Amino acid sequence: METVVIGAGLAGLAAAARLVEAGRSVTVIEARNRIGGRVWTRRDSGVSGAIELGPEWLADHGAMHDLVLRSGSKPVRSEGLFMIRRGGRWEGLGDPSLGAGRLFQQLRSLKGPDRSLAAALAECCSEPAWADARASLISYVQGFHAADPARLSIRWLLEAEANDEVTESDVRVPEGLDRSVEAIARELEGRCPIRLETVARELRWRRGEVEIATSAGTLRATSVIVTVPLPILKLPDSAAGLRIIPELLDKREALGQIEMGPVMKLAFRFSEPFWREIKPLRGMLFVQAPDQPIPTWWMPSLEDVPVLIGWAGGPKAAQLGNAR
């Protein structure tokens, strides 16, 4: 065997497909009992559209969009109102990222070393006049970036906003993103085995040779591609961790500078889409309730689907996860 790919999410499957096309012998192993990683689509009887328990929004261009088209699905652009529940009333909000536009200008003017968003806001924009804009920005980075303002790099945030605008992620796939995963899997069928429920525990390596201890035995190959979630690499000695021997010290240093923010996504199914009968909410796409444990809600891609999606990111998700 030439290459083992650890992880059968989109990254792992795409890597395996490239290698197979190049004529290499590849095996993919996956700890879960399914492929797709964070892409997790559910279909319920009586519901016409797919329910995405994982990622849902994408841009109308790029590699993911191309893969969706290749799978035969038809992406649709989502349109609707942004609303906020404030003081017991429904109010129009507009795009939540735009409310922080002036703050971004202030933050870009800061000089000196990198610091957290919270520290930067305290330095440049602590006056009462900035209170609403600060609240809008903090709510935005917690929700969209799933980030803790006390830990989020201001340098990274400004770069991300300059190169990957939130307004571009307004496309969804009613047929389900799992069709894109299945499209890659079909390309690998008969050419690359995918071993499910195979947990990688330890990886020993030297140039030109790797040995991977798994829950289903030991695999040997000349190379390995690791596409597991960040926490599995950051906590190698945990129950779900992956130990790499000898340790990659330069990679360990880089991992120490990266965080994956917590997210809690909830899908609620009802007998009918009752919100369509509430006059202020007709035509709504997103609704914000900043003072609630689940501060963001959005509508399904198909109007007649009786499902509401709740979303909490960053510290709010962590609080929900720690609740007893």
C-alpha cells in the first residue's frame, strides 16, 4: 500500500480521489460508521427537503460549489429578511455583518503586534458611542466565526473579512450536501477501499515508511495524509486523540496557535411552518435574539419545510455544552 488517508470527510475523500487519479494505491480509514465528516444530512419522511445537521451555507463559486454541480444538485440562493427580537418587538436588522463596518475601519488603523479582538476593541473603541457597534461585531464573530472575542486574533479577523465576505455564503442545496460526498465516493468505488469504524490510535513514521495502529489492526504504507479534526491532533493523549511518533515539533507549535470554535446547531421539526402565519416574520430568512441562549435562527431553503434551525457559536455554544 502506498498511501493511507486518515479521515473520510470531504478533505480526506478529495485527497484520495486525487491520488487514485494519479495512479497511486490508496486506503481511506474513518472512525465513524459513515463518510462525510462534518457533512451530515438527514432526511425525514414527510419533509420534502434535506435537513443539514452539519454545514449548510456555501458561496456560488469555488471548489465546493463545483462539486455540488458535479453531483447533479442545484444550489439555490437564499433570500429574505434579517430580523431581530428586541424589547418584545420584531425589528428589521439588515445584514448583521454590516452593522460593524465602521468598527472594522477603526480596527484596521491599529498599529503594533497582533492582539485579541476584545483587547483591540478596548484600545480603539471603548467609548459609549461605539456600544451598539461593539455588540453587533461581537455577536457576529461569535455566530459566524464561532469565536471567543477574548481569543480571536484581530489580524486574522481582518484578513478573513477582506478575503471571504459573509455575504458570499448565501447558497444552499435543497437536495442535501451528502450528495456531493457520495459523488466523490462513487469515483473511488472499486479503486480505493474505505474502512469505516476504524479508529487511528497511533502513527509511527520515518521517511518513506509509516505504521498506523488502529482499532482494527496495524496498517503499513509509504505515506499518510491526516485529515482528522483539530482537537484530535491537539490532544494526542486523550481517548479520541491520535499520537504521532516522533512528534512533529514544528506542527505542534503551529497547532498551538489555532483554535476550532465550538458550535451548537439544532434542527426543530414542526407539524407545519407556523412562522409563515406571523405577519412580521413573513419573508424572514434570519432572526436574531441576542439575549437568548440560542441567539440565531434561520428558515429552511424550501418554504414549505416545517423546520427551524437554531445556531449558537463561540462562548454561547460552550455555555450550552457545559449546561447540566
